[in-house]
Amino acid sequence: MTVTAGTPIELVEKVYATLPERAAGGRARFGRPLTLTEKILLNHLGDPTEPIERGGTYNDFHPDRVAMQDATAQMALLQF
């Protein structure tokens, strides 16, 4: 029985290649260490140079994968 990874290695390498630079930019921007959630969100920003103001700006994200529990979640996502 052959076991293979469900996620292509190229996708994983691409995501992790940009993480150090974007996390460093986030630490410099916010002036503090980042949480895991902030690192993930910063790494998936559409334009990492856009200003980020809590409650004041809108940012685009480009996720690689989305996990949904059932078809209802998928239908809700398709509405947008």
C-alpha cells in the first residue's frame, strides 16, 4: 500500500518560502511578536504592503486551502 501526501509539496514550499519575510515585516509593522494567527493571516495577504488598521481598513486574503465541515459551509462560501 502506497501512502502519499494530500497536499502537493510545491504548495507547502511556496507557502513557507514567504513566511519569514512576511512575519518579519509584520513584527516591524506592529512593533511586537506575532501570534500564530497573525503570522498565518499576514502570509496570506493579497498585498503585504497595504496599510492595516484595526476596524478601519479592508484587506484581501488568498488562502491556499479552505477546510469546511459540511455542505452547508460550502454553500455559504459560494454565496460570496
